[in-house]
Amino acid sequence: MPMVQEYIDAPVTLRERLEHIDILRGIALLGVLVMNLHFFFRDSIGRYRLESHPWGGWWNIGTDWALLTLVEGKAMTIFAMLFAVGLAIQVERATERGSGFWGFGFRRLGALFLFGLLHFLLIWNGDILHNYALVGMLALGFLKRNLKTILIWLGSLYGLVIVGVLIVCIRQAMGAAPSPRSAADIAQTQAWLQETLQVRGSGTWVAEFWFRLREFARVQGLGGELTSMVDIFLKFMLGLAIWKSGILRNPSAHLPKIRKFFIASVSAGLACAIIVTLWGETREWTLVHWRHVRYLLPIIGLSQSFRMTLLGMGWAAGVILLLQRATWKKLLEPFKAVGRMAFTNYLAQSLVMTFLFNGWGLGLYHKLSPLEGVGVSVVFFTLQALFSRWWLTRYQFGPAEWAWRSLTYWKRQPFKMALPLAATPANSGGMSDTVAPRNQ
């Protein structure tokens, strides 16, 4: 494999990083952990498809409501957008130095796909890395496009989404009321849940491996993979548009726009999220009153399609506004180290959580309530923040980031810090720093 130019191999300095991006990525990683533990590591999402709140107690029901309304999908929205921002940053740096990017881009994404495949096979079938790698390859062609072109594509794609959702909803509204779940369907789901509990709760790693493959085929399948990739592509394009608008380069220069967007996006996103949550809670009432409720289907369908994106972008805008204040910037500082090591921390979350909950580990599957699951997430994330901060005082990258870079360049990368952290400028990576990092 041909050698890349030396300037690309050189590690990014702290001064070159945009720390608000690292903080956003760290916060998103906490949301990803909370939701993955809630619906996958701790218990089966299928249990929530049988009943809205399988765990009793107002504290658990409140936790379900809060997570579904405020967190579900929002963290992944931020994560996907920032991944696209990272690709755009790398293209700009390569272009400025007169170097080609296509070979570098495909090597980087190919290495990520390899990591994702191993993550899927060895640890957990909820891997998102392979999707990011595949969609990233499609997005490479847009990275050098200007903002106007990307906005045209975004408008066209979201226009198709809106038309498609409206067509489906109108057809459903014109038809008969949905039938209640049949006894056979419920029995089949219950049998699958029982097998899940047995394998995940007390099975060996080999048994869980084969079950993981079957579960992926049954729940996700090719259709689910394609749907997920379309959704990720749209979020990638949103991330590219935001980056090319200049807002993330220097947020302090765009505060009025960010404030207006925060108010509009959070308001619309919360409205959509509440509508969807209420709709899921009132299925039996809906069937009885279908004659009148069916006219609400277009609103419900659009709310379902846009709630995660709107609220996720709103939360991101809110964090950027908070970071303009010294007190909040200090409080959110611990997320920065986690965000710099997001790849390592994401994989560590999967490894540790599967060990905690699966039978080949501590076997806590289906033994912790939703509120207890949130507690475990917060405690473990705190440990990750402390470890990340300690690690980055000694090494330039997280272990997974270092391996990813070495595979990308087909050359062993420098690992240890060249200078003590204290020797770097005190204002490195400030909010007003507009220099793009190499490895965001």
C-alpha cells in the first residue's frame, strides 16, 4: 500500500482540536450507552413491544418515558453528524496541502468496516460502525461539494421522505383499523423472549454468538440494514451542511443563529417526541376510536420520522450555547476526553456491558430495572471519563484510535505523548479556534 504524505501521518496537536466537537461527541456517547443498555444490554427490546412498561413502579415508568422522549435516537443523531464532520475536516486538510483524499478515505473507512465486523461477530450485533463505514463511502463524493449543493440534496431527499410518509399514512387512514395482535403472534414473541433470556442470561459465549446471528437476521435483516443506512446518510448530509455553514468552526460568531435554531428545533422536536410517546401508550384506545384517530396519522407519521433528528440537533445547539458560559464549560469539560477517545470508549462499552449482563460474564441480564440501568450507565461512563483523562496525559490517541490510524496509513503511528501535557499552551483548542483537527 502506498505511503501517504508525512503531514497526514503527523498526529493532531491539542491546539488544532475544536474542543466543542469533542465535548459534543462525549455527551452523545453517554446517550448511546444509556439507550443501548436500556433496550439491549440490560433487557430485550421485544419485551417493550409486548407491553409499554414491563417493569413496574412509577420510577421505572418515568424512566421509560424520559428516555423515549428525550434521549432515544437523539444521541445517535449527534454522533452520526459529527462523524460526517470529521470526514469533511480531513478532506479540507488534505486539499489544503495538495494531497489526494480518495485513497486515504477508502482506507480509513475500510479499516472502520473491519472493526465493525469484528465488533459484530465477537461482542454485539448492535454494531453501528460497519454502517458508518459503508455510508461514509457513499458520502465521500459529497465532501468537496459546496453548501448550496448539499442543501439541494438534503431538500430533495427529505422531500421524498415526507411524500413517502404521507402516502403510507393516507393509505392506512383510508383502510380498516389495524387488527389487535393475534394470540399466535404474541405467543411467538413470548417464546423468542424466553429463548433470549435463557441464552443471554445463562448461555455460553458460543451459544450467544449463534443466537446473535439469528437475532440479527430476525429483527434487523437486509431491510433493516438498508433503512438504517438511509437514515445515517441523511444525518451525514446534515452534518456536512452544518460544517460547511461555518457554525462549528467558530460557534461564537453565530450565536444569534444558534439560539434561534435551538428554540425552534427543541420546540418542534419535543412536540414530535411527545406525540409519538402518547401514540405508543394509547394503542387500545386508538383501535376503539380509529374512525376519528386515523385523521391524525399523517401528523404522527411525520413526528415519528423527524423527532429524533430535530431534538438531537436541538440538544447539540443547546450544548454549544452552554459552552459559551465559563461555569458550564467547566462542568462539561470531563466529556472532552471521552469524546477524544470515542472509538475506544464505544468498543469498551460494548465489551464491559456484554460481560456484565450476558451469561458468559456476570449474568445480570433481565435483573436490573430501567432506573438501575441508568445508574449503571452513569457510573461506568464516569469511570470512562476518569480513565480517558488519565490516558490522554500519556498517549496521543486511545488504543482503538491508534490501531485505526495505523491500519489506515498501513504504518505504525506514534503513540506516546511527545511532550508533557502541561507543556502545551493553556488556551489550546479554545472555542474560538477555527483550525480544523485531523482526527475528529
